[in-house]
Amino acid sequence: MGGLVLGIAPVFVLIAIGYGLRKSGFLPDAAWRPIEKLSINLLYPGFLVPAIWSADLSGASAGPAGGAAVLSVTVVAILALLAKPMIRVNGPAYTSVFQGVIRWNSFVFLPVVQSLFGAEGLAVAAVMIACIIPVTNIACVAVLARWGADQRGVSPLALFQAMLKNPILMACLIGLLLNFAGVPTFPVLARILDLLGGAALPLGLIVAGAGLSFAEVMRRRVTVLWVSVVKLLVMPFLMWGVCRLLGGDQLAQALALLCGATPGAAASYMLARQMGGDAPLMAGVIALTTVGGAITMPILLMLFHFV
């Protein structure tokens, strides 16, 4: 229990610090966007590349965990599409419901994994990210192109180019390529990446907290609540079950459960704003799943005796 608290509590404390800094006006609103850009485009790649590059991916964790993530997200995405006629919201709001049930925040996922499962867990988590980012991005962009306000579709070429511009995905792929090619690490480069990576997780969590907005939680409470239930309670059990069926070991199952229970992604809000989605609703979903995740993640891990 003590280890679980030490692994998860600091993550959400840093998120709370970020929220407090934003609400207090400690930094001007205009300052947060450049900080977020720095974190996503430089610091997080500096953290992910060496983690995957030096990882031992030959065990019985990476494949089942990555497969479970992709299959679970695909299943929930299909069910969300089939349920659209029963979801009584307009098109832009539906896109935020869709993003809310399938996207998750790697800024929260990775530091929790690192704290609880160390370098071995971190390597498997990075593989899961590399597997799941293309699936979630393609699905969400396609849904926004179809139901977002004033959207007229998106070409496959534009979608592929968007994938290449995702720095977290590219960092995962570069790390995997270096790992599979057996390229040795270089001491000077490794030290530089260590310094960059050391700042990635705390700054990423502070930025995630700064982006939280609770204005829509009460105003759209029914929609926000149902999306949060699917994200925080349905997805974890589904992802864990699929991983178990795929023969994943205990580490893979724990990470699958944790991945499914991770709060919604801040990037969902930016995508909703860019492509005509319901950005305020998306902000409410992110806020409630982040607060709820602080409760459900430790409970689920204890329930399944993974810690």
C-alpha cells in the first residue's frame, strides 16, 4: 500500500500544482503553450528514445500489452460508432465523446509506470504507446473530419503526414528501430538524453494540470459522467481481459489495466479545437477523468493484486 501511494500520489500532486499555478496567474496564460510545446517536442522524446532503445523487449510482456491496447481501443471505437444514433448530442459533441472514451494521457501513464514498475515496465509502456498512438489518432481525426463543425473530410495523405508530425509517436518508433537494429548507446548522447528526459515527466504533469478546466463538468454532467465511466471503469477491465487472453504475463496485465484506467489526453482538447469538435466538453471530460483516475487507478491495481 505504501509503495502504491508513493507511486501514484506524487503524479497527481504535480498535476494539482500545475492547476494551481494556472489558476493563480503565477504565469501568464500565453506562457503555457510554449512550455507545452517544449515538453512534447523535445523533453518527452528525450525521455522515450533511450527508454526503448536500451530495453529488453524479448519477454512475454511487450507483445500482449501492445496487442491488448490496440484491440481494446478498436473495440471501444467500433462500439462508440455503433452507439452514435443513441447518443443524443450534436456532431461536434459526439466527437468529444468519441475521443473521451478511447484516448488517454501518456503524461500520466508513464510516470506512474516508472514509479511502480521501473525500467522494465517503462519499456513495455513505451511499446504500448507506439502501438496505440496511430490507432487513436487515425480514428479520432476521421471522426472529427466526419462530424466536426465545418469539416469536409481529410485525405489519407494528410492523415499520414499528421502521424509523422507526432513527436511522441516518432520518438517511440526511433527507439524501437535503434533497439531492433542493435545500435549501441553512446555515452555523451545518453547523458544528453538523460538530462532532457529527467525534466520530461515532472514538467509534463505540471502542464497537464495547467490545462484542466472544470467549467463544463457540472453544466454537461450527464455526458461527462458517462464518458468518464467508460474510460475509467470499462476500458481497464477490457484491456486487462484482452491482455490475459493474449497470454500476457503479470507485468503486461498490470500495464494493460493501468493503461485502460489512465485519464483522458490533453491533446484531445487541442485536436477538438483545431477540427471543430466540442472543445469545452472535451475539457470537462479530461478534468473529470483526471480527478477520477487518481481514485480508480490505485483501487484497480490493489483489486488485481498487481502492487
